[in-house]
Amino acid sequence: MQTKMLEPDIKGINAAAELLRGGETVAFATETVYGLGADARNDAAVAKIFKAKDRPAFNPLIVHLADFDMLKDLAEIPDAAEKLLPLWPGPLTLVLPKKPASGLSDLVTAGLETVAIRVPAHATARAVLQAFGGPVAAPSANPSGKVSATSADHVLAGLQGKIAAILDGGPCGVGVESTIIGFENNQMVLLRPGGVAIETITQLTGQVPVIAKTGQITAPGQLQSHYAPDVAVRMNASEPRANEAWLGFGANPRQAPGLNLSANANLTEAAMALFDSLRKMDAICKRNGLAGFAVAPVPDTGLGLAINDRLQRAAAPRVNG
Ligand code: AMP
Ligand code: MG
């Protein structure tokens, strides 16, 4: 299959919507990372996402909607979820009880009674969702377990020839995946830290989300090894060892091949640079014959929680392949 590159103009948006209607897969820009979309009501189309990514079938996908109005046919909204709705459109995913007549493919929800929903803010994502006019299932547009894509080139590098098209919307502004919140007994549960800071959620709702128990693996974003470059990653380092490159945050301790997530220690800038930096660090290590790279400590506040979550999984032993 030849992967078409589409521009985010009317022609490109309509071509992307047409491919989705025809049951094909299209990668598109969102503010978090690039998503690999397919018609969420079409089993065969959704199956193509799992095949292109080589994603295990037990892992559910996030359903993307153009606007909040489309939600009422798909899912119930617990009282605790109502309070979070002002954060849409944006980098927030809510795991909600699925309505029996949702019409969603069971592959999307991996047979669960809940469905993960997001209304993205990115203009390109919104335009294609609007032109398509229905729910679009879209995980991150990268081979399963690998580093997420924050540019059209990243998508092409991982999925060329395996998907119908890429709708290029430029580099992603947030750079880490959405924050995922579920609900248990009307209490918020943080399933994955992401683009909306927990502090923002606490401020808005007056409540602190419960952290999901580890070991309850329901999806790849929760697997220990994920977002993994080929080379080894060592977190919270004070300086690089002899056989390591250096991924800095703030002032660099000493010269070593590498990059800085943000020289001014700015978490927003670091999140935006994260996945591109992981890809580039992989190449830098290989070019310099280094076994891996060390990463400077990143504070656990704001977007730092999501950055550290991704780094932890990038650094984890590769037991999941
Ligand atoms: P990705 O789209 O690659 O960022 O991965 C999708 C993420 O959505 C997974 O990591 C899950 O944590 C989450 N997810 C999707 N559906 C559900 C669900 N019904 N229950 C819990 N988590 C879900
Ligand atoms: Mg992913």
C-alpha cells in the first residue's frame, strides 16, 4: 500500500474523511501526538489499526469526537465527569460507561463495558472529525511499544506502506498523550498522566484524582515497557557515564553528545520536545557507538508527571518486546 501525504487544506481534509468513510486508516495531527484513525463503528476498519501497529487486541482505543454533542449516543456521563467537561476540547480522555446502543465496534473497547472518549482541540483533528461526521478510533500513530509520533515524518518512519494516508498538521503543540481519567463510585481515577496537569484538574473540581493501582494492565500505555527507543535509557542521572549520551533538562553538567529537553527547565517546552528527542537520542547513541543515554531529573509537577511517566516506561526492561 502506498501511504498518501495529505495537506491540512480543504482538499486534504475531504480526502482524509473519504478514506475514513471507505474503511481505511488515516493518521492525523492532534495537539498531543499523531493519532492513527479509523471509523470506530466499522470492525474491519478498526482491525486495520491493530494490524498496522501490531497492537495486541486486548488493548482498547480512544474514540475521538468533533464535539461534545456526539457523546450522548455513545456513553453515560457520571456526575464526577461533568465537572471535567470544561477541559474539552483538549488533551483529556474520559473513560465512561458505554451505552448498549453505541454502535461502536467491540474491537475499540476490547470488549470492556467502558469507552475512552476525547474531544481534541487541534484544528486539523477537528476538521477531519467534522468532515467525517462520526466517532473515530485513534491510538497513537506508531508501531506498538515504540516512541509516539509528534510529526508527520515520525509517522512515516514507523508506518509507511501500512496505512492509507497521513494528514500533516505540523508538529504537535503539547507533545505527550492525553491525561486519562476513569470513574469508580463517582470518584476520579488517574489512569494515565498526560497533557492536562493534575493540578489543573484538582483546581477545577476541588478533588484530587486517585492514582490507579499499578499492575492493572488494561492497555499498552499502562505496560511497563512502552515508548521505548532501541538503546538503554537511565533516568534521574546527575551526569552521563563514559558510555552514555546525555538528555538534559536545565543546565548541562558536562559536555557529552546529546540534547536538552529545555535549557530553561520549562516543562511545557520539554513535553513538546520529548518524543522527538527520544528518537534523536537513539540516533545519536548509534552514531557515537554509545550503549544508551542518561536523562537529567525532571520535576514531578505539572506536565513533569507525564514526562516522567513516559521516561520510566522508556527506561523499563523490555520484557514486553
Ligand atoms: P494510545 O491511544 O496509544 O495512547 O493508547 C490508548 C490508551 O487508552 C491506553 O493506554 C489506555 O490506557 C486507554 N484506554 C482506552 N480505552 C480504555 C478503557 N475502556 N478503559 C481504560 N483505559 C482505556
Ligand atoms: Mg500509544
